Amino acid sequence: MTVTDPDYQAIFRALPNPTALFSRDVRYLDVSDSYVATVGRERPQLIGQDPFSLFPTELPHAAAAARASIESVLATGEVDKMDLIRYDIEVPGRPGVFEERYWMIVHVPVTGPDGRVHSFIHQATDATDTVRSLLKAQAR
């Protein structure tokens, strides 16, 4: 059996949870296939873009919490796990129409040989169905 170098881009894109790689200036560098499917946008629409411009929200506290998490990771070089957050996203092709969404988000720093954070991983687990099920059960 021959051992070959792993194709890390193929591995990244195949990750089962929606995952994005961002630059220090918070621009998409790459996204997993599951991220593309979850947010309803194609990879070329995302790469190089600012997520807060692409995914505006009517919930200012949600955007502020996400920004604070990112800033913490960039400043400290430590993983930041956000509490469950509601961050509605605009329905693709329907400007101004937002879908209620809940997320579990983890930001992970990626450091270079010098030990400095040069990018970060954003992993988002869509918890919308779980939250809706819990709310429905409470209403009974």
C-alpha cells in the first residue's frame, strides 16, 4: 500500500458540520460543502466576502455576539465556544425575508509557524430543528 499526502482541501470540504475558514480581516477563504448547503449560497458567492455583509441580521445583538467571539479568538489565540445563538439568515433570492435560525458556533484560531493567528475556523451547527422541537414540547 502506498501512502500519499492527504488532500487537506478535499478533507476540509467533506467535513460533516458546516465549516468556514476566514482570514484575519474576516473574509471567507474556503467553506465546506455542508456550509454551502446550510446557508444556501454557492462557494464563489462566499469566497473573499465579509459574512456580516452577506448575512445581515435583524438581530443586532446576534451580530455583536458573533463579532465579539471572533475578536476574542484573534486577540487571544484561544478557542471560543458561543452559547446557543439565534441568528436569522436571509432566504436566498428573497431580499429582506429572513428565516429564523439557531446555531451552536465554535471559532478556532489557526496559527502560523510564528505562533500568531493568521486565520480562524468557524464551525456552525444548525440547532434550529432542536430548538423548534423543544419550544413545541414546552407549548404542550
